Amino acid sequence: MLDRTDPESAIAAAAAAYSNWGRWGEDDVLGTVNFIDDAKRREGAALVRRGTSFSLSQRFDMNGPQKGWRRRTNPVHTMLDTGTDAALGNQGFPHGIGGADDVVSMPLQCSTQWDGLGHIFDHGRAWNGRPAEKVVTSEGDLVTGIEHMAAPVAGRGVLLDVGRVVGGVVGGGELPDGFAITEEHLRAAIDAHGVAVGRGDIVCVRTGHLSRARRDGWGDYAGGPAPGLSFTTASWLHRTEIAAIATDTWGFEVRPNEFDDAFQPLHQVVIPNMGLLVGELWDLDALAEDCAADGVHEFWLTAGPIPVTGAVAPPSTPSR
Amino acid sequence: MLDRTDPESAIAAAAAAYSNWGRWGEDDVLGTVNFIDDAKRREGAALVRRGTSFSLSQRFDMNGPQKGWRRRTNPVHTMLDTGTDAALGNQGFPHGIGGADDVVSMPLQCSTQWDGLGHIFDHGRAWNGRPAEKVVTSEGDLVTGIEHMAAPVAGRGVLLDVGRVVGGVVGGGELPDGFAITEEHLRAAIDAHGVAVGRGDIVCVRTGHLSRARRDGWGDYAGGPAPGLSFTTASWLHRTEIAAIATDTWGFEVRPNEFDDAFQPLHQVVIPNMGLLVGELWDLDALAEDCAADGVHEFWLTAGPIPVTGAVAPPSTPSR
Amino acid sequence: MLDRTDPESAIAAAAAAYSNWGRWGEDDVLGTVNFIDDAKRREGAALVRRGTSFSLSQRFDMNGPQKGWRRRTNPVHTMLDTGTDAALGNQGFPHGIGGADDVVSMPLQCSTQWDGLGHIFDHGRAWNGRPAEKVVTSEGDLVTGIEHMAAPVAGRGVLLDVGRVVGGVVGGGELPDGFAITEEHLRAAIDAHGVAVGRGDIVCVRTGHLSRARRDGWGDYAGGPAPGLSFTTASWLHRTEIAAIATDTWGFEVRPNEFDDAFQPLHQVVIPNMGLLVGELWDLDALAEDCAADGVHEFWLTAGPIPVTGAVAPPSTPSR
Amino acid sequence: MLDRTDPESAIAAAAAAYSNWGRWGEDDVLGTVNFIDDAKRREGAALVRRGTSFSLSQRFDMNGPQKGWRRRTNPVHTMLDTGTDAALGNQGFPHGIGGADDVVSMPLQCSTQWDGLGHIFDHGRAWNGRPAEKVVTSEGDLVTGIEHMAAPVAGRGVLLDVGRVVGGVVGGGELPDGFAITEEHLRAAIDAHGVAVGRGDIVCVRTGHLSRARRDGWGDYAGGPAPGLSFTTASWLHRTEIAAIATDTWGFEVRPNEFDDAFQPLHQVVIPNMGLLVGELWDLDALAEDCAADGVHEFWLTAGPIPVTGAVAPPSTPSR
């Protein structure tokens, strides 16, 4: 049982128990992504049976969920050249060619993204025990920048549709806000789906939160109450040796958090201490429909980030 | 033979000969990506033998090739929160958690990207014959925005290392600037590699231009003289029914262009008329080394774009 | 009386009656700012009696009024270098020097600004009768860009504190939302203040809307209901030959607008047809306190815009 | 004489000799701008004789001097709506109104600007002795942000046209790159102009560097060799009790700097220690022509910054 009044102790205990510091050497920049080896990628590719393809990315759209908290706006996409100018002959190009170009300004966490290893610190320590102030300066993540993960994030994906299994069809396949997903719920989904989860897997947990936002409007989707993983799943996340986990929510873990005065305590354990790659703001709904229809919840998944040098929270383009 | 003085006629003839307007219906938003079907994706996935993974993306880096032409700068990546502030206790979070967030401002064509179907117009017409001014306005590409391509761009990739085959090991595996790659050169690479190219393939053409820039500095890599596809390859690009083509250069086609007064004439044929997906600024060097080592030039390739709503030239995260 | 059902006719009549097209020649780029001559600036400077100085600018702040409508966000200000990094020795500079640099991404209309002459069109016509599509393209305002106004916007300012005069001290010096300020109200303020308004003046109209937002929170300050000038003041605005007018509201004119189905009809008359410089989002509260205290409502005012080449809606730094 | 090998000692000595820490109290956020009082503003306003107006701002333009060093790009100005879209009926507004809106992304130091008091640190100390890491974090300058200077920067300006006086008409009124302006040169200009410089003045020093860039192209205008103030002028800058100083160069002080291994040592003395407001990238050419023509080198000057909350290096709109 969690002592709601003492996040400090709970975090310290979990950090100690589930730390992977040093596991892949002093210079490691990949964390649990090290669990994805060539064999795992072969295993993943062999899961392609029908050949259908899904994007697991939400759109990057001005009408998105962000509300400006911590300067996180929705992306502002503007045009440098347009078809209207081309059509009206404003562009000055020869032989009838016209063009459109565009620009974007956006927080890297505005839509579907990975939390890089430099995104969260625990008492001033970044992944592998490094001092935070030497890892992420104003110039970006000088050590574990997301460019290091451009290639390897591809392998066997598993969907755990907790929304559907636990929330039930009656609940519209959605968990209510504030619902803490425990190891028991994860196991229930695993059993219901008849799928194994193990070393090197990329686990996608669908809560149904995005389905609700799609239906009811964004509301407080970004940062407000939401279903998500319980702090107590840290043990399972460590023990299973999964490579990555992604959810259809803003913040991966349950909100409000399970301590009286806290902010994303599970992040504090799993990112800097465990080195786990965490994905947020994914769209798992179409995939979930498909998995429910044929009963197969494992698949080939690629989810490389845009390699912005030094980025800590890059957009990715997950697709199965 | 091209008449260097008359790009208008050459473009008009090629546009007429190689148009795919209407081929996939009036409402089509995918162009040649329609050639990628489930069978092609199964074929691609079956090519995963060793399970090694390569990113084919250049970095998105302030020290990139862009020089400001047409307001195309390199990406400006800044931090909203840093490890230094976390370490110094400036962030005000509870229980020792600290965080780093980031923001990017960038032209979508600053680094590895696709040219979406709304990127180029021919005499005021966009892909499928639509009026450019109704397709791409100041609000972006309202019809063929890249969000439509988020899922399907995954399949069988083929590397044609023209730099190595034609440029030769003596030439350092690099074609000189201004070298126009013709169908003959493409065939020479196909023959040398012993690989087939056909319907639905994603063809990667390595010229060696990026290898040179990596060695000698960016110089005029963005927009200056470069090896690239000859205008005359339009026939081959159409006939083979490939789904997409990508190069390790800024502009896909040879520069200077093959007409006296011209700007990217092959773009004008293949994007609005043929509906071909064109990739630019890819990094094919590590992949090419690997292909040369084992003699296998076909592979599973995923290259979904970041689905910025209405984008015409989005970053992608190609990887094999 | 306005016919609420027929904005088209009312606008057409006012545009015809109050047009200044051609008044300053075919090539004019200044509109009513032409009314500010050297004599007017001498007159303005002579009004400096005490030497106190007020900024009339709201802050450019992430916690501002914008809510994303038409991609108008609040400014996103980020640091390229910080004092924390300097203090921790992360910057690599010699002899103990450290630095901080910053970046901003913002819509030019996010806070205190001028509506440039290229900001509004009337049936495809920009100021002085020019075709809108030749004036403002994707490259900005090629003709009446705000850089032309960098120098001249300085002269005699007059505060008309309609909020205080008409709203009354009982009303907290604030006009209610939806209150249409008519010529009668402007005259009441002029009389109450004992100040003249005439050719070349820069008139500041305080409604109290910002005072309310400051007290109650931004709410719908940007784009929602607000006090503002009535459509019927077009005649007064033209007849007085003022150079510019600015308000403490988002949109200068009353909102909701005075027609059933309309959007900023007074803008459509005064910007493209009259060539009037309109300021929005100004902060007139401290100035108004001072004017009320000593009964003097005229002053020296400088309000040059940031000369972003081709800008249509630039930040300005008004101060008296 | 400066010992070129020992910037540390020279800086330490100057910092000690010319420090204003504590001079205006512990909470001061204005530095030498405190020297501008109401009397000074009255004196300034009384200098308006002819009423002509000059902008002293360079344009904010994509074709500007910045080359990307330390992520300082030129401003990227893009349109949210255009006249072309308005003319083609793409905007969906009623009664024939159309509009243009715009956005800018820019480093605050890209063009004419002030160095705020939080822009430079000396051994981890900001203005008034405050610890740099508590003043400027990732959230901006929390103490001396430029918003505090929105009102007061207006007063008596003095142009010292050192380019013309020392460079000579033969030299085209330009000082060569690397020319260190000493107190002797400043005095020569003062004498030649017959103008006094004293407490509270805003001094504009024209070197002619911008005239050269205007004629020959930007080249290395931003950061390269340039005429500028000698390190030895720190004494004069302190003794005269001027409120601010601005130049027509990128970096205010002479470049290369006057020590073998150094970076902007005079900044390190005058900003954090003296609290002096320093302006850079100003355009003094038209003003200088006018001053030369009538022999009057003093004038009313307003130069308020755009009050971006927490900014350290804001654009300003200087005009006389």
C-alpha cells in the first residue's frame, strides 16, 4: 500500500529497487532500448501477416490538446509559399512551376512523442547517475539526446487494451479519469488477449482516454485527470524487461497522482533510474479495433523519433 | 535529347506522357503511394533477415546545411527547462523530481523529409489536376496534407547506390556535382546489385553527395550544384510504378538543372502530374555500407512523416 | 440608424463616403499618418511639462489573452543561454564572462500592436485601392509593410477616457461588454476633459476593458464581447483627420459587432478605405490615472512599430 | 596600457573601479537608466526644434546579418493569412472583409536591440551582485527582465559620429575594422560637434560599420572584426554617468577584442558591474547626415524595448 503522504520514501525505495544504472556500461545512452536486439526485430518482423498498416500518431494540429501550461502550446504551422500565390503568379519561378513550403514552431511534447532519457531527473541525477546539469543545458541534451535512438526503436509491439478489458464494453472501452492501472490490470489484459509480454517488447497501453477526448473534446486531456499506470507498476515495468511503453494519454501515469502532493512520481522512477523509454499522446484506437477484431495483439512496430540533436521529448512516427 | 532552351515544351510533353491524374479516382490523396498494398508490405517484412536497424535520417541540427534561402533556416531547438535549472532547484517541483522540455522552430524542409503532393504545382495545378489555390492556402494543404500519409509509407525498400556503381570506388563512391543520373545509370546499379525494382517499391538513390558534405563541410549542399536524377528519368519513374524515391541530396534532381533557365523541372513533372512521393536530404551512407558488405540491396523500410496537419514537406523518420 | 441585417450596404456607403484613396498620391504607404507633420511633432513635444514617462504597452507574456484562435497564441519566449548555465560553467567562455540570450516565437498581434495598412482588405482591395493579392503575399506586405512607419509615428497624443466619463466612477470607470461608443460619447469625453482633437492627433480611447481583465482574468478578452467604437464613428474618424487611434481592447470596435452576421465591419471601412492606423491591446490605465489626477489629457506620444520587413500587425512600444 | 595576455586582471580591476552595485538600492532593476529623471526628459523634449523624426532601427529582415552563430538566425516572418487568399475568397469571412495576419520567430538579438541587465554575467554574478542562476533561468530573467524598462528609456540623446570625425570624410566617414575607440576619440567627437555629454544622456556612437555593410554586404558584420569601444573607455562610461550607449555595430566594443584570448570583456565590466544599458545594431546613418548638415548633435530620443516578460535582449524601436 502506498503511503499517500510520503512520496519521497516511496520514490527512493522504488528507485533503489528498480535502478538499471550501470547495467549497460558507463557510457550508455539507450537504457531499456538495449533490450531490443536483432533477434527481437526479426521476431517482430515475422509478425507481419496481413500487411495492413496503422499510424499510431495523433496529428500535430493547432486544434490540439495543449493549453499553454509550461509554455506547451499546440504546433503553429505556417506557410512560406502557397498554392494561392503560385496560382496568382506571385512566385517568380520559370516555366510554370510553383511551390509551397512550410514552417512549424512547436514544443516537442505537443503531440505523439517519446520522453527521452534526459526528460526527467531524480534529485539532480539523470539516467545512469549522471549529474543533470552536465546532461541537459540550454544547448539541449548533450549526452542522451534523442538522436541516439533514431535507429533502434523498432521491434515487437504488444497492445494491452486495458480500457476494453477492464473498462469493459459497457464502459465504452474506457477507463475513468483517475483510474490507476495496476499490475493486476495489466495481467488481466495479457490473459484476455492471450499474448505474452517480455524482454525487449514495446508495450502499448490503451486506456480509452483519447477515445473520450475525441468524442467529448480535448477538455483537460493535457495535464488534467486521466487514467494511467499506477506508481506500483514500477516493479512490473522493471521485471518484464520491456524496452518501452506508450499510452494514449498525456502523461502515462494516473492523474491525479497517487500521493497527496506529487508530480509524476512514476516518471521519476522509470526514466532517470530505470532508463525506460516512455511514449505519450499515442493514438491506439484504430489499432485496438483491429486487434479486437482478429484477436491478435502482437505486431511489428516501428517508432523512431525525429532526430533533433539534443532533443529530450521528440515527436515520433509510430506505426505498426 | 533535351533542348536546353525549351524547358516549357519538355515539361509539357513529360507531364502529358506520365500523368497519373484520375488513376486512383477523383478524391485521391496518395498518388503513387497507392502502389504500396498489403502484399507489398508482407513482401517487405519478409526481407528482415538479420534484424539490424538503420536510421536513414540526417540530424535536425542547427549546424545543418540550410543557409536561409527562401527563409529555410536550420532548426532552432531551445529548452523550456533544463537539467541545470533542475540541479539548482529552480523548478519548484516536489519530491526531487526535475524535468527538461524543449521547443523547435523549423522549416519542414530543413532536414530529412518528404515532398508532399502539395509541395509543387504545374501551371497552377496541384496533384490530380486540382487548382493549386484551392489546395494549399495560408492554412496549409487542405486536401493532400501529409497527415494522409502517416500510415501507409512502409514497404519494400531498394537501394540503388549509383555513387558506388557509377562513381566507382576510385571516385570514393561519389558522383560529381552536376552529374545527371539517367535511366542507364539506374539500370547499371540494378544490374550490379542484382536487385529488381518494381511496382510499389521505395527506391533510395545514393549519389554520394552527403558523403562529400560530411567530409568537406556543407558548403552549397542546400541548393547548390549536386548530382541527381536527370529530367529524362521521368519515363522510368512512371513506367516502373515505384511508390516513392529518395536521395541523399537536397533536391532529388541534378543541379544545375538541365535547361538553361529552369528550376527543378523534374519536380514539376513527377509531383503534381505523376503523384510521386519524393524524399530528400536522406542519409544513405551507413545503409550503403551494409548493402555493399553483404550484397543485399533490398530491405524493409518504414518512413512515415510527422503528421503535421496540412503540411507539404514534413520531416520523416525513415529507417530500415 | 444601422440596419442590422445589411452590413454590406452600410460598409459600402461608409467606404465610399470616407475613402482617402489617392489623397496622398498613388504610391502612398502611410495613410492618415501623413497627417503627422513636423509642426504636429513640435506641438507634441511642447506638451512635455513634467517629464514623467509611461509605457502604454501590455506585456508580451505567455500568460496573455490569446487562446489560439486563428493560430494566435501568446508569445513563446525561450532562452538560448541562461544564468544557471553560466553559474555552473557550462558556457565555455574565457575570463569568467557568462551570457544569456533569448528567442521569441509569436504572432505579431499577440499583444500591443498596430494594424498596418495591409492588415485588412475590402472586397479584395487593400489601402489606396491596390489589389490585395499584389500587396500581401506569403512573403509579407510587399507594399505597405510596417517598416515604412518606423519613423513617423510620434506626435500629439490625446486620451479620451470614455470608460471614466461615460462608464462613470460608479461603474468603476469601465464600459460594459458590448457597449458601442458613438460620436456622442467621444464628444462627451472631449468636453469632460476640455481637450481638443484634430488633424494629426493620435487618439487613445480607454474603455476600461483591460482594467476588467486585469481584475477578473483574461477570460474572452481576445475576441469575445467587449466595449469598442461603434460602426457609426467612421464619419468622426474621417472628419477629424486624426492620424491614428488606439484602444485598450483586443479589437478596437464593439463586439459583438452591430450587424447580425458580421466581422469587424469598422475595420473594413477605416483600414483599407480610410487608411487609418489602428492600435489594439494598449494599456492605458496608468496614463488614465495620471490624466485624471491633473486634468491634462494631451501629451507627447511615440509609438513606432518594430520594423519587421513586410509585417502587417507589428508590436509597437507606445509610450508617453 | 592593456596587458593583452591578462584579461582577467584588467576586467577585475575595472569591475572594482566602476561598479555601481548598491548605488540605487538592493532591489534595483534599472542600473544607469536611473540617471534619466523627469528633468532629463524635459531637457530632451525641449530639443525638438524642427520636428523631423528618424527611426534608428535596422529592419528585422530575413536578409539580415545573422549567420546562425549561437543559434542567432535572422527573423523568420511568416503569414497566417494573406491578401492572395483574401482575393481568392479562401477566408470565409462575411461582407467582403479579408485579412492578413503574421507571425515571427526570432532571436531577440537579431536586429536593433538593447542588452538587458541580465544579458551578461561576471563570474556568475549578475547586475547588483545577484547570483546569475537566480536571475536568469530557463524561464527568462526573473529579476531584471526588460519589462521593467518599458517606460523610462526616453530622454536626451547625443550622437558622437566618431566615424566622421576620426575616420574622416576621406575615409568615407568610417572607422576600419578592429579600430578601438578610446576616450580621446570620444572627446574629439564631442569637441568637433560642440556638444556636451553628461549624466542621464543616451549616447549614440556611430562608427560607420553599418554604412560599410550597407554598401558591401553583410559579410561578417555579425560577430566579425569591427570598430568599437576600447576596453579602456570603461572609466569614461562610468565617470560621465550616461544612462545608455548604443552603436551601429553588432557588438558595441572593438573586435577582435583587445586581449589575446577574450570575448567581449567590456561587456563584462559595464553590464553586470556598472549596470549600463548597451544598444547594438542601431542604424545611425540618416541621423548622422542630419546632424552633420545642421551641426546639432543633441536631440530627443525614445527607445523603449518591446516588453517581452523576462527578456534579456529585446528589440527596441529607437527614434529621434
